[in-house]
Amino acid sequence: MIDLIKFELYKIFSKKSVMIVLLLTVLFGIFNVVGQDLYLKFKGLDSIDDAYSVMKKYEGKVITQEDISNRDKTVENVTQKEKSGKKLTKEDLVHMHFSYDNPLHVEPTYIINNKLYSLNEMKDEIRKLEKENKADTYEYKNLNYVYDKVKNIEKPKFYFTHGWLTTANFKIIATLIAVLIVAGLTPIFSDEYQSNSAQIMLSCKNGKNKLVLSKILSGLIFTAIVFIIINTIYIMSALRYDFIGWDKPLRLFKYYGATIFDIRIIDFYIAGLGISFIGAILFALVTMLMSLLVKNNMISLLLNLGLYYVPAFFGNFIPMDSIARVFREINLAEAVKAEGMFINTNTYNIFGNPTLYSTVLISLVVISIPIVIYLIKYFGKRQAI
């Protein structure tokens, strides 16, 4: 079995297309991590310490509406200064490129029952429903559920977390991993048919049993390898900034001001890695299943890319919001990206009780993995010679 797995891995990595895509994704990741720093160094910002020394004076300061207005004016003045051809100071560069690293709103709003609520509006709506004797409705349960989780949030404060913006950018990371999975695993079964070697391999002693299992295992090992490579590159961003901000609340991290989770940035990152890996495993298995069923590299490639990108895109055009939301949120892309589970406050009505979107999606992914493995083995044993 080990020899078969080694052979399958060799077949994957020996393909020029896979190595080219791997090289391009690695180069893109490296550029994404160091690109801005190189640009700022070219502009005159010598080191990361220069940026932190300027922003450190704001550390822990409560963000007010006046602060947001002042920040916007400062950035606008620096932008105009640059356009006029004047040389920017180090402090100008820092304000221009680091001022928007934190939540942009003093009071976050939450999407509940397809409506936007501030914390006070949530409280008022709950009282209103109680007066109307609607405490047993799902609308009330959902509002109360979210309110209990966010009612004790602290006021937005500034913390320097710039390095984590790239390291925890699971949206970009997931796209790179998905591209590599499609490039590497689309031909894993279909190649045997297109090269006319399927008849020979399926007639061998291990053709329909160990060979299928070895392909599954080699595909999962390949997925783990590319997952580690891409995330190792991206963690360099936080490392370059000495992991500054790892212990700060996720709610004070850019884009996550309305999160329902009371956790630190490092907790979010570790959880995000785990969830993203499970999602990547499922996508890899689905890619292998399509390769087995379709037996054509190009069609399988298009189907796999479609399964990853189309559902969320299609959801934007469905008029019924309840159905559109399922397409946008319950799909392979969101399973690999992971970040949407932490950004959104969405819940689902499961037997009359509000259940977090993250719980629903993770549960479906975990349930789907053994089902897809079974389908690969089932159809693999029934391949025709």
C-alpha cells in the first residue's frame, strides 16, 4: 500500500501543470506577504518598527466617531500631499497604510432575521416582542440568542494587528489551495482512462481495491502538503510583525467587528486553520469523485471549479432570500474559506432553535466526508474494464 501511495504522489507531483500552478501560487503568496513591505521600504519606511512606533501611541484607545472622522481627514490630506508630488514622511506613510486596520464603525450592527440591528435596537425589539407575548416565536429566540452573546462587548479600541490581516486572510488562502487541489487531483482517476491504461490497471490484482484506496490517501496527503505550504507562507506576515496583536479580541480585528464569537485573534486563527483544512479535505474528495465519475480531465476540471465557485455566485441572483442564503453560505468555497463563519452573525432555524451558521456548515462538512469516501470506493469497485 505504501508503495502504491508513493507512486500516486509521484504521478501527481511529476505533472508539469501541477508544478507550474504550485510555483505560481507560491510566488503569489510570497508577493502578497512581502509586497506592501517592499513598496513601503521603497517609499522610505525602513522597518516594521517604524510603523509600530507611530501607531503604538493609539494602542488601547477607545475609537470614537470623532477619531474616525479625524482619521479620514488625515488620510485624505496625506493622499492629496502625495498627488501634489510632495515627499511623504514616515508618519504620513504609516497613517496612509495602517490607519484602517481596525473596525470602521463605533457601534457594530448585526444581521438577525434578515434585518440589521445595533445592540440597543436588539434590546428594544426583544422587549417589544415580550410585550406582544411572542417570546415563544423563533424571531424572539433568535434575537435573544444573539443578544446574549454580544451584549457585553467592549467598545471598539485601536490595536496594532496589521500582520494578522494577511496571515488570517483565509479567503485568498482558500482560493490558492482550491486551485492547487483542482490542478493536482482532477486527473487522479480520469488520467487512467484518457491514457488508455485503465484496462491494464483495473485487471491487475490490486486494481479495484488497493489502487482506489491508495488514490484516496495520496489525494488527501497532497491536500495536506499544499495546505501546509500555503499557510506556512502566509504565517510569515504575522511573524514579520512579531505576532503583535495575537492576544487581542477578534471583535477589534478588521472586518470582524460584528462577530458573535468572544475569542482572541490567535484562537480565531487556529480554529480557522482547522475548519479550513476539513473543508479542503472535503473539496479534495469531491474533486476525486468527479474525476472518477466523469473520466475526462477537462470536463472534470470545469465541474470542480463550478462546484467551488458557482453556488455562491448563483445565490446572488435568487429572489427568495431564504434559498439564496443557503446557496451563498452552504457550499464548498465557504467551507474552505472559513472566515464567513466568524464574520457573519447568521443563524439557522433547526427544529425551532437558532443554530449558528458555523455549526451548521461544519456539521455538514464532517457528515459529508465519509459519505464521499464511500461513494469513491463504491464507484471505484464498479469501474468497467
